[in-house]
Amino acid sequence: MPAPLTGVLPPPLLRTVRYRQATGHLPPLRRPRTFSEKLNWRITLDRRELLAPTCDKLAMKEHARALAPGLVRVPETLWSGTDVGELADVGLPGAWVLKPNHSCIRRLFGRGPADVAELRRRTAGWVGEQYWRRSGEWAYRRARPCLLVEEHVGDPGTVPADLKVLVVGGAPRLVERHTGRDGDHGVRLWSPQWAPLPWTLGRRPGPDAAPPERLDDLIAAATALAGPFDMMRVDFYDVGGELWFGELTPYPGAGLSPLEPDLDAWLGGAWTLPPLRRTRR
């Protein structure tokens, strides 16, 4: 998608173009059936206030503290704001992560005191970025535009394995285990009881793995945190037997990442969308 079109096309039309580029056909908004089709319907049409805070990282950390106490640890927020110059006066630990509150993918790892000049250079444009315009993911538009620094989870400078629980219709349907996010990305899928599933979301298969030490807590936490929603993916890290909250993901893969057809159909059949009349703000 050429950059000028992102700012010129209205969001619904831009979304249609992006969907067609990814799938080769127009989105069936009247009668979506598969998970991918229903996810695109959510992105295009669903404007419920229920979804509004779900891409605000700071808000979802509070959501996790409120709904899953005792089940997960929430990384401590060490600073949040719009001017990294303030970090000169913040006592930072030996390992930390800086990321935008209102977008994804971007992150910087740091150690010890902040190099403000370097951070200004590397985060230039992050606060003002309208990330939601890329793929029309509306909830990112409602997130507060700022940066945050939080404690690092796992070994300094590395990204631990992700455990992502997809909850559809109030029930956990599968667990995604992502490895090599900072290099050779691999994926394995498991049932909530940790039986292997035959899909990899189009990625290379990740390594085999024993069940998480706190599998029951993982499933319970995901169920609690996704409880208010008809579909939500809840992301965690499992580090040394500790279960850490990552984020809520209302739009997995921006609705543009192809799933295996049988997986797409199965998950779509489990997801009942709200009536259109209830999706307006």
C-alpha cells in the first residue's frame, strides 16, 4: 500500500483495499463466516466502547491487575509520558523496555540510565504516529499517544517465548507458542489441555515444548481477561515458572494474516458477532 493512500482513502475503503491485497477477494461484510472474515467485520464496523481501550497498553495493564489478581504478574511501569527527556531523572533498573502505548511492533531495550539523546533519535515520530491508519484498527485510534518504560521480563536484551491464548465465545480455543520473535520466528499451536494441534498460522513450526508449569493459571487468566469480549487474544510470557501479562489483542494479525482454511472455518464457527445495531458508539 503506497504511503499516500493511507492518508487519502477513508478508513473503510482503505480497509477494503488492504483486505483484498491480502486475500485476493473483497471482504464479505454481510455474511462473514470464517474467523478472518469476522475479524475484518470487527475492524471495519465494530465501534463499541467495550473495545475502545483494548489497544491502550497502560489501560490493559490495569485491566489485568483488576481481573486476574494472583494469576499473573504485570510488568511494572517505570515511566510514561511524551518527552523522553524526563527519563534523565528516572532511576532505571539494569534492564528495561521502552515502547509506544498506542501502537505495536516498536520497542527498544535498555540497560541502566537512559541515554536521552539516543532515545530522542531512535523514537522520533513515535508519539505522533497514527498507527491505526495502517490497517484501520480502530481501537489503536482510541489509545493514549505516549511512550512507556517498563521492567524487562526474561533475560536482558531478548524476547521470551510468547504464549497467546485465543478466547472465542467465552472459551479458550487454542494456545499459540511463538519463539524466535527477534529472529527466526516459529509457531506451534496447542489445545488448552496442551495437546498438539496441526496448524502453524503459516509460519515455520516452532520447537516442541512441555506444558507451562502454570498451564491452569494461564487458561484461567485468559478466560478472566477475555470475559467481557466475544473474541479476544490474551498474550503472556512464561519465564522461569512465572506467568507475566503481555497485552490484549482484539485484532490478531491486523486481520490480514492468512490462517489455514480448516482452522479459519473452525474458529469462525465458534465466534458469534454482535448485532450490527449494537456496534456503534
